[in-house]
Amino acid sequence: MAQEVFARIEKKFLLRPEQYKALRAVFDEKMAQDAYGRHTILNIYLDTPDYELTRESIEKPIYKEKMRLRAYGMPQENDKVFLEIKKKYKGVVYKRRAEMTLRQAREYLSGGEKPPQDSQILREIDYTLKFHDIHPMVCLCYERVALYGKENPDLRITFDTGIRFRTDELDLGAGARGQNLLPPGGVLMEIKIPGAMPLWMARALDEMNIRQTSFSKIGTAYTNFIYEKEWGEARSCCKVS
């Protein structure tokens, strides 16, 4: 079983189409596109029936966590997927994930046996699942372009478009359909860095008057759509972290 642990700072920016085009012209001099090119990412977010993890995240605590099942592209039964715990503490994001097949993940999350591979990460995931009594609640999918630094591969930027969600057919094999979260042409940019932002990047953002924002895909889906559907009223906020 492949295991991966990430610790980094993530900064988010909502871009208009013209801002995205201008930034790519600057970034492409310093960064390269990864081997996947433009690809689709599908996520199943796990939560309690009353969205406890999502609601706690919206309140912006010092510590928060999310759990999701992720696939890169449309997975088949024996394709690999990643079960992830994503935690944020004092602004630093820690992501731990375990690899398994879609078949194994589907069986495990429906109350079946844990995948036979053993690891500390999978034991942590198993504990979290049982402690919170969480289940598949929301599917989130989008198209992504990812860049990495030519001189510093740990510097990564992702651009997500067509961000959409659904609360039915909560299976990665059910496709990438869903309700849109952003206006047409909207782009979510995430800068993922182990430390300080490079000066050339900070200057480019400043010159284009692009400011960091607080935005969460699952939080926005819950706040702007799911909350009203579940409880018959709309929350007043729309930007969450």
C-alpha cells in the first residue's frame, strides 16, 4: 500500500478568466505543467449525517479535519484511489492518505472489511471513521491543471475549473456530474508551498491586484446549497475556509 504524508501552507485565490490567462503567462516562465495535463478529480467527502466535520470547519477553529476518497480520472473497479485525512492546524495543512482499489474502498466504506494492507495511516483512518461514525455525504469534482516549480518542485500551483457537487450517487464510479459552485469561467487557484511564497510570485499577484481569499469547496457547497435544502433556510456567509 502506498502511503503519502504532506505538510504545507495552502493559499487560495478566486480568479476571473482574464486574470487566469495573465497569470499563466507569468507562471509558465517559472513553472512546468505536470504529466497529467488537464485532468478530472473526483472526491467523495465523508461526514456525519448532520455534517459535523463540515460545520466545525466553517467556524474556523485552530484545528479542523476532513476525510475524503479521491480519484484522478474516472476509476474502474481495480484502479487505485486514495482515502485521505486532511487536517489543518494554525494555518498548516497536513494530508495523510492510503492507497487502495476502488473495489476495496467501496467495500470498506459500506461497512465491510478494512483493506488487508496494514499501515499507521490506515489505522488512523479506521479510527476516525468509527469515532465520528462518518459516511459518504457529498461528491465534489472538477477539472484541474497543476504546475510545479522548475527550480523548486515542492512549489505547486493548481487551477480548478468547473467545480461541481452532488449529494446523490455517492460513488466515484458514478461520473463527474453535479451542480456548479462557481460562476461560468471562474477559477480557483491554490498555491501550495512548504514555506514562504517566492518574491516573483508575490509581485505578480500584487501587480494584478489578486488577493488571497477564504474558500472551501465542501464548505461552500454546504453553506450555499446543502444547508438550505436540509434545514429550509440559507446561511448568511458564503466564503469559508
